Amino acid sequence: MEKIEFTRQEKELMAGKVKAYFRDELNQDIGGFDAEFLVDFFAREMGAFFYNRGLYDAETLITEKVSEISELLLELEKPVTQA
């Protein structure tokens, strides 16, 4: 799988969330460089798990919607009588 790339703005937002988590949950302050390093680590090592889960969830949703459309199409069926 290709490396997941984020925009500078996305990376800064994620790094901010990592810093806030460390501060609020672990009572530790980490710098922006360390937070970005962790974001890169998670993207590289665990990104595929989240990506694949998103694909599976999308497939499930699409399957459900196609089934709904099939049911709606059957409701449009006209009765046929023999002459």
C-alpha cells in the first residue's frame, strides 16, 4: 500500500489532537515534532487497518443501498393479466 499523505493543515490538526491527548490523558507535554512523529508512525503502521475498515464499511453501505433500490424497483412492477 502506498504511503498515506496528509496536507500540512491535516497533519497540524492531528498533531494538535495528539498533543492534547498526551496533556489531558497522560499528564505529559510533548512537542509538535514528537506529535507529528507519532502521527507519521500511526499513519504508516496502522493506517491500512483504518483504510480497510473504511472500505468494508463502504461496501456494506453500498450493498444495503443496492438492495433498497432493488426493492423499490420491484414495487414499480405493473401487474400483467392474460388476455
